Amino acid sequence: MDPTTWPWNLPQSVPLSLRDLIGRPVRTVRPGDVITLEYIAGRVTFFLDDAGLVADIGFEPEEPATRSA
């Protein structure tokens, strides 16, 4: 799978500091939640574990990735 197509190119695309997250759209995803495929540029997704702690962070780049034919 090409890491630039879905959904994030980690860890390179994750902001380097919490300050970089200020003002960005955010969503949280708990185990078992359905994740929509809508793309929102700059959105940060916090993936929580069963205890509600952050297990992973996803970051959608400012520009959507394109698929190669």
C-alpha cells in the first residue's frame, strides 16, 4: 500500500509539537467506532484505547494525497 494515499503518512505527517495542533479540526476515535472516509485538510485524529488514553495520532495533510494510476 502506498502510504501517501490513505489515510496518513506516519510518522512524517504528524505535527512535531502540541502547539502545531492549535486551531486544527480534531476528532477522537474509540475502539469499535466507525471511521468515516471524509477528508478534512489538517484534521488531527486521536485514537483512544479501551481506557480512553491516546494510543495513536493521525494527521491529515493540508493537501489531499492523490493516487497513482
